[in-house]
Amino acid sequence: MAIKLMARQIIEVDQKDLLKKLTTAFADEWSAYYQYWLGAQIAKGVMRGVVVAELIEHANEELGHAQMITNRIIQLGGTVTMLPSEWSKFAGCKYNAVKSENSLTILQENIKGEQCAIKFYDSLLKELHCKDFVTANMISKILEDEVKHEQDLVTILEDLSVCCK
Ligand code: FE
Ligand code: FE
Ligand code: MG
């Protein structure tokens, strides 16, 4: 016997569309995790240690976001069996390939990624506001992290441009 979940009945947005957007977020968080993780492995140059520590911290937080989104997709009856090769197919943000070992370039590429994530989550949050409190609350927490990520990277980049041109 299938029990109709109240948790799904209270949502006042189109659930198919919501699951589609969460699937996009799922793909983007895995890409963000990978981009940070890879950058942390290969970064060289100016203040390498500082940059790598920040990249690793952010990588772990992106993985945490992927976990939160996965939990919500499952609660909503969606599917999370995406192949890594499909990340770009479902992506909302372009994956900024790690092309350089230069720590400053890596920071700049990651800032672009954060800015895309901030725009995406901000618009999703505005859409969900008062219509799906549980997802909105989760997106709000993720957005707060992305805003902090952008700030942290920009601060490091500014510090480096003062000390180490
Ligand atoms: Fe994230
Ligand atoms: Fe982030
Ligand atoms: Mg940070």
C-alpha cells in the first residue's frame, strides 16, 4: 500500500519542475566539489598553502551541499542515479575546467563558479519563498555558504595582489 506523503502534498510549486532544478543543483555541486578538489591537488605558486587549505575546505562544503540536495530529492520522490558523465548535461553552471596550476588563476576560476551558484540559488529561493519551506530553508543555508565562499576567495585574491604581484 502506497502511503501519500503529506510532506509532498504541502508543496505549492510544480514538483516536477522543482525536482528538475534540484537535479541541476546536484550536478553543479558535484562539479564544484571536483573543481575545488582538483585545484587543491595541483595548485602551485603564490601562497600555495593558504590557497590549498581554502580549496579543500570549500570542496568539503560542496560535498555537504550535494548530500543535502540528495536527501531532499529522495524525500520528494526523485532519482539521484546520475552518471558523472551526465553532470554537464544537467548542469546550470558551466564547469570551469582547471586549466592552470597557478594558484591565482585557480582562485579566479572558482570565484566564477561561486558567482553562478549564487545567482542560481538566489533565483530558486525567491521562487520557493513561502511555497516550500523545507526546500527554501535548505537552499537558504546553501546560498549562505556560497556567499561566504565567494567572499573568502576574493579576500585571499586581494591579499595576494597586495603582497605578491
Ligand atoms: Fe555548493
Ligand atoms: Fe561554493
Ligand atoms: Mg572558506
